[in-house]
Amino acid sequence: MKVKHYIALAALTLPLAANAQSINFETENEGYTKLGVFDTWEKSPFRTGALEGNVKVIANPYKEKDALAGDTNMSDHVLAFQRSRWGSNTFGVRVTLKDAIKLSQTPQYVHVKMRKPKSGRVMCFALGSRQDRPWQSKDVVQVEATCKSKVYTDKWFDAVFALTGANGVNVHSLVFAPDVESTHDLNEDFVVYIDDIEVNGSALTRIEYNVYPINFDKTATKENNNRYTSGATITSADGTQTISTNQQSDKRLYQDRLSQSIKAKAGEKLSASVQYTGGWMNAYLYLDRNKDGKFDTSLNADGTPATSSDVLSYSNYKNKNSVGAGTGNCNTTALPDFTLPADLTPGFYRLRFKV
């Protein structure tokens, strides 16, 4: 069996612990207390009272399925928002939460399904107040977050935003601005639909139209010249096989090595390593065992990879490695040995390293 792979250098996207919250529009006030609009521009006609925004829960006009992504949105009801040409580029739909989100330095991820007819960047504004300032308005912008996931037009996509901030801040409302480009050429209003708002610890998009996704731009480059990966190895019965990278010079976070392959046999015990220069990073290794175009990251309660998981080995997650051993101060990229699933049929499989 040949294991075809590439090396992607990124943060681990295993689910993180967080206080999950969800809002949908199937029933009235499901997770929210009020719907409206908001503009960060203080002289906006929607702030002065000269204009009122149009927001309404309606029957879903776009129940859609995709061959790869599956059911992208089959909800019966969604929230419709009129993106007015009279608002600024930060004009958006406001959802006042039943339960406040408590900010911390640990990222929490806001997901919202969105469908819009116009391309352009999407942002989320978190409005709230400090817990030690009861007099403070709950309309203060505490976080400005740009969508981290790919934005599509004329089909549902999952917009993902990372919320981080100082401890002691409560977020009472979320504002989704669907078009933060210049408004000078915006000559007419358009309608945006949103649905299924979730706050959790996962940065992964819930709707993926591509195979083997990563949660950053594949052309992105690193900024720290003192940290780089020069390759990875797997040792099998065929000896040590090395895949080299030139990240030190090309600086690309994503290293595509699909033109190269590694030989291994089903049921064989293997050793793997990454050649990383720098510190305080961890390493992860995945195999798409069922060739479904994504990597399943299911773990058992003790942190070891589940039977169905595509996780082969990892150096650290929640202070343990993939065989359940403690990792001390967690500063390690050492990957424990692992055994390839014995039920793999001969063929080519996608392998992914992450640091």
C-alpha cells in the first residue's frame, strides 16, 4: 500500500471545550430575546432613528443539499435581513442573546449559516459590557471578528468567527455584517438569510464544499522566520522514508507533497516524526482511511483515537499523547508509534501531518 500525503502546518482542529450555545428560528425566541439591526457608525440613520431596519423570520426559501456537503440547510424557517444601501459597511443584523457569552482569552467560535447574493467580507461584532461596570451600555463593541471560513454567494455557507477578549466581559448581542466592503458602489438593497447560530470550541466550518479542507488560506505564509518545518519521516519495514519541505525559504504554511508517496502495509506498526525548528508546538498525524475527503478526529474518553478515527498519532492534546501518556509541560512534537488499521485495502490514501 502506498500512503500519499501532504504536510499542512496549522493549529490542531480537534474540538475544544467550550460553553456551547445554539440559536435557530424554528420556534420563536429559541435562544434569543430580540432581533433587529445595528450599525457601528454612530451617525447611521439606523442609529439616529431616521430609518428602521427590516428583519423577519420567514419560511426558508432555499432548502438546499449538496453532493459533497450534504444538507446545507433544510430548516423550515430562517431569518431574513435587508442589507440597506443607507447603512455603513458595518451595518448588520443584530441577535440579542438569552444567555450572555462570557469572554476569555481562550477562543470561542461563533458559527452562523448565511446565504447572500453578493460577494464580500463578512464580520461579527460582539456587543456587551464589563461585569464590574453595571452602568455601562450593553451596546459597546467588545470584539470585532472577521469571518475565518470561505465566503460563498448564492448558496449556504458557515461563517466562522473567533471571539477572544479580557475576562469579566459579557457579550449580550451578536451583530452579523454580511458586506463590509465599501458602500460607494452599493446602489440597491439586497436580502441576506441567516440561520443556525452556534457558539462552541470548534473552528471547523459546518458546511464544507471542498475535500480535505484546512481552516486557513492555502497560499498563506508564516511571519516568524525562526520557526519552520523541514520535513517528516515514517519508518516501516521498508526503512525510513522522508518527505522534505522548503518552508524555511518559501514560508508557506501549507506544504503540498501529493506528488510523493510512502509505502506501508495494512496492520503494520510504524514510527513517524516531524523535523521542526522552534519550540512550544505539537504534532499530529491523520489518515483518511475511508477516503471520504475529510479527517475524522473522534477520540475516546481517555483521549486515545477512537476505532473509527482518522487520527493515527499526536504528541499532545489536553496534556496527553495519543497513547494516553502524560506530556509534562506539553512542549513536544514527538509522535508515539502507531499501527495502521488492519482492514485497509491496498491502494492510495491521503496522509496529513500538522504542526
